[in-house]
Amino acid sequence: MTSSEQRLAAIRGGLPPRRHNARTIAALTGNPGCNRRAILDGAGVDKPSLAERIGFPARFGQSRFAITRGNAFEAQVKADGGAELLRLVAERLGVAVPAVASWIDLGAGEEVADRAQRSAALLTAAVTPQVHEPEVPVPGQAQGIDPASTPGQADPDQAQAAALFDHPLLGLEVAGRRVHLEPDLVAARLGGRFHVVEIKSFPVVDGQADGAKLAAAAIQSAVYVLALRELLAARGHDPQLVSHEVVLICPRDFTNQPVAHLLDVRKQLLVVRRQLDRMDQLDELLAAVPADFTADPAADPAALVAALSQVPARYAPDCLAACELAYFCRHEARGQTGALGRPVREALGGIDRVEEVLALAAGDPVADPQRAEAATLLRTAARLRTEALGGAA
């Protein structure tokens, strides 16, 4: 164990590190400038238990009803060997619906290491298929299977047959630890590329989806695309064989009828890669953390609060939907302009305290020339507000 690993183990109190998944990796990108979160997530601290211990429990997460509804919708979309799913994906990509497709279930029945190894082998083989699993004909379409072919033998006639990988197990390095990721589906050899397919139960009404949920789906999908690209690159294949266009399957309007949309996740890929690179530089972040810093959920609550206060956070209202410590950080950030949101903090150009903002707006002299422009804007805003209210105080 290296000195950094020992330090991180001490921070979490010797407990096993909490495992990341696609959701938590995606959440890392929500506030990339927060050193507190980078340290805690890099160490694998159990943040829900930590938040509970200091009296600020997390208040977000999927309800059981939402999880049940999502599982039911995914099962519906994948029914009949993925026949409807294959049609939706192919039509959205603008390619002909294949007459035959391999349905390969990688979601259960094996240990994690075996699943990861089998997923890697089969996904890699799908680039230039030499060995194929038993073909599962798409119901209602011609089978097109050569009776002479048998599983485990090369079949040139089936080289361009579609392959649907149900819940393959991928991996990424996060702060020096291998994280297992499980996309809903990977479609191979449709349009000559791999496409990540995400199935979500939030509706698309009149062609529009909830912006926050759509953004979350895009960043989560980018994590899967990055993991799949790294897998192909590690096996000597072109990572660009994995498309940056993700196929998102959602219910149409207020029905359970599935509809497919394309998400371009190129921007999200850059964001995820940048944050993962930052997490790999934990040694630099640890250098600024006190040697006795601890986030052990079993420690005294007062000591934990004091320790957390020694590591700077960068609270913003968006944190409430993504970080388990957000309510503590919000309490800590009272009176700070950052608590009003990133646009406010950036517009005020370095003025950290709300009381200073109000004083400048009221006409107090500006001691720092660099704040003169912000002071002018604040006074103008105060004047316009007074005029809008008819001169009322």
C-alpha cells in the first residue's frame, strides 16, 4: 500500500472504500472545483453515513416507485428478445432493421470478475466477429441463419449481423481504483459502430423532456461511452468505433410506448475525462489537507464538522441534487454569494460575502479598485430596483 493509499484509508477511518458507479462518476462533474468533494470521493468515504453523523442527512435519491417503474419499462422495451428495441435503435440511426441479431445477456449468473472478462471478450470480438454466440432471430422477421453454422465457429455471412449486449460490465479507473459500470445495452454493428443505449422511464412530452433529467442521462451515458472506448483502445482497436451519439429510449408522452432519441455526448465526454484526470491527481489535493484530517463516520460529530471545515468546499444550489453533503455545505455557506448560485458568484467577480454586496449597493466606498466595476453594477441595479418599486425603500 502506497503512502497516498494509507492516507486515504485513514481519512475514511480504515473502512472499505465506497464503490463508485456511473451515477456517482457523473455526479463528480457537477462541481469540479470542489476540493472537499474530490478528497472525499477519491478516498471512497461513505458520504451518506457521514452526512447523517453530522446532522445533515442527504435528501435526494430515487424513490422505490421510480425504481420499480424504471425496471418495468426496461423489461417491456427488452421483451421478445429485444425485437422492438432493435427496431427503435435501427430506425433512429437511419439504418435498415437487421433480419437477425445476437442477443447476449451479460447481466447475471457470474461473479463480477467473470462478467467483466466475458463482456470485454465478446465486445472486442464484435469489432471483427470471428466467434459468435448462438443467434437469436428477431421475432416476426426472417431468421437468415445458416443451418450448417454452429456456435463457436466463424461465419462470414453473419459478420454484419447486429449484436445486442444486455447489461455488459465495463470498467474505468477512478482515483486509482477500478470501477465497474453497467450500461442498459450496447448495440454493435448497427451502422458499422457501437452505440450505448440508455433506457429511462421519464417521459418525452411533445418532443421535450425534463432538462435536468436529460442532462443527467447525457453525462451518465458519456461515462459508459468513455469506458467502452477505453476497452477497445486497450485491446488495440480504434476507440472511435464507439459512437458519441447515444440512443435514449423513453416513454412517449404519458403512455408506455417507447420512443428513441439521439444524444450527442461529445461535450460530456470532455467533462468526464477532465474530472477523472483531476481525480488521478489526488496527491496534489492531499498536500493541502491537514495531516490529521478524518471523515470517519464513526468519529465524534463535532470533530467531523471541525475537520470538514478545514477542507474548502465550493457550494452551489446544484449540489443539492447530486452530493450527500450538500445540506451541510449550504449551512456552512450562509451569507456567501456562492450560496446563491454560480451565475451570481461569477457576476459579482470575487465578492464573497452578501453583506459586502449590500453595502456596495448602498453606496459604500470601494477600497479595492478591482471591485469598482462590480460596485457600479450593484449601485445601478439598486437604483433600477428602487425606480421599479416607485421609490419605496
